[in-house]
Amino acid sequence: MTMESIAAAKEAFGKLLEEQLKRVEVMKAQGDFLNYQALDKIIIGVCGGDGIGPAITSQAQRILEYLLKDDILQGKVEFKVIDGLTIERRAAEHAAIPAEVLKELKECHVILKGPTTTPRKGDPWPNVESANVAMRKELDLFANVRPVRIPEQGIDWTFYRENTEGAYAVGSKGIHVTEDLGVDFTVVTSGGSERIIRAAFEYAKANGKTRVTAVTKANIIKTTDGKFLDIFREIAKDYKDITADDWYIDIMTAKLIDEKRRKDFQVMVLPNLYGDIITDEAAEFQGGVGTAGSANIGKRYSMFEAIHGSAPRMVQEGRDQYADPCSVIRAGAMLLAHIGYGKEADKLYQALDICTVTEKKLVITGRNTGATGAEFADYIMETIEAM
């Protein structure tokens, strides 16, 4: 029995290696990052998702259209609304992303996405894959970028989390060798590490940042984390004006709450699992994951989203119009900066700081005791107009 189990595990592992080696070849064949400034027109897809997604994403779209109104009129920017990424349609088609929706997404250059429902045990839906995971795979969105800004505390962090490798890449393909032994895998490639690390350094270079920090557990996870760290140190040699250092994930989680040290960190680049954990911790300083935006960057496509869930209960209770749009609005500011509208992005970030921290004329409670998402979007646009 044991020999048969080992043989079956070896066969499964062999297939896994073949899949990953094919992925390596695909990465090697990729070209450069898309140059938005060279495009005649930038197409921004707006995909509301489900639950509160359409309600909050529509408000972010209003703000972006306000900030880009001149270029929209001149035909330099176009917004394309993409419906259909709902749990109902995904379940009906048994697809993480319905084929027609994926086709429309690929017609865009960048995507502003609302939250989507991922079925859990006990839900009335079939076990379809996460739309987010599927989109990252289909569009090869390898860099998950999450900023956390709290000016009054001196915090200005940008996290570059690798999106396609690490412990999550083959998370569903672990092997139960016997009833007593289960094995999971973590995957790191040279190409996957190089592109995320270089993206972090390029962001630092383009945005006047002076420090990039790698976060690993290379003292214990020596092969995969060790490869990531070795590549980081090699790439750092190309950026002489940027300080490069590295920390282990356990001590980094402590240093983020160290008031004396946390102000020193600027750009952090991490493998997938560590990035997932530490960005949720970091977002808590800003008010929780509901306040944070997120970017998923690839060489051809990029997607910007809220990092909270779809809150279907709010829709069932008729409260979706009171949902807080700040997370997806922050994602919209990241989108603006990514496609070359840095001044507009800065205005939106400043307005968000005023409206959510310093002035706070309106408060969103998620109920009729507070402002609606539309009222809050109006407040943000009025604040920008007054700048």
C-alpha cells in the first residue's frame, strides 16, 4: 500500500512539474510592459461584479470620468462597462469568468473591478473558482500592488506581492500520500521573481522612493525563498540610487507596529503568501481592508479593485446604496497613476484624505444613518473642485 501511494504521489508530482515548466516557457516568451502613452486611446473596463460591487464601482467610475472629462471628450480615454461577472451567471455557466465576459475584459487595457462572490461550503452555489484568481491567471496579472497611506502617522507604504507563484500557485494540487501524510508545494521561478522584483524597483524609481525591502523567510525556506532573495539582491545592483534591504516575515510583522521603525519602510516586495498576510495587517492601520485599494499588474493587462468582499447581505437588506465606495475609489486613484495621470491621481488621494480623515463632513455607516455612496462621491468631487 505504501509503495503504491508513493508511486501515485510521484506521478502527480511529475505532472505538476511539467505544468510549471510550461509556464516558465510562456513567461520567457513575453514582451515588454504596455506603454499607455503610445496608445491612441486607453480603454478602461468597469466590471461591477456582484453584491455591492455595481453600486460602489459606479461611484468610482463617476469620479474617474469627472477627472478625465477633457480626455474623454477628445477620444483619448473610453470607459467600457462590462456586466455579467455575477455569481448567478458564473454558476449557471459553471465558469469562474464567463467566456463572453472574458472576451470583453481582453478588449480593455485596464480594468476597474468590483468585488465578486466566491462560493463557500454551505452556499447555494456550485464550487466555481474565484473570479479574482481566474482573472489573474487568464490575464497574467503577476503583481498585486497595495498602497497604505496615513500621512499624519508618516506611513506611506507600497507592497508588491507576487500574484502567481509561491504557496498559492498550486494550492489545490497538494498530495495526500497516505491517510497520515499530506504534502503541499510552493513554487518560485527565476522569471516570476525577476518580473515582480523589477516592477517594485521601477515603481520606486518612477515615484521618488529611496528604499525597497524584500520580505522572505529565506533562513528557513532556503530553496524557494532563497531563490527569491538571491534574485532581489542581483536586481538591486541595477538601482544604485535605491537602498535595498531584506527582512524576515516574522520580524517584519512586528516592525510594522513599531512606531519608531515603521516610518522608514517605503516599497516592499514579497512572495504570495507573505504578501497576503502582511497587506491585511498594514491595511488595518488605514481603517481596515474596506478602506484599501489593490492593483493587479501584468505586462499587457492590469486590474484595479477593492480588497473587501461582495457583502450580499447588504443587497438582500436593500442597503447597497449605503455601501462604502472608498476602497474601489482608492483603486481608481491607483489606476490613474498607472496609466500616466499622476496629477489626477494625487488630487484624488488628497481628496480621500480630506474626506475620510481630516474634514469628514460625511460619514458612511452602511445604513440610512449615514451617507449614500453617491453622496460621498459627490463630496469627493466637490472637494477636488475646491482644490
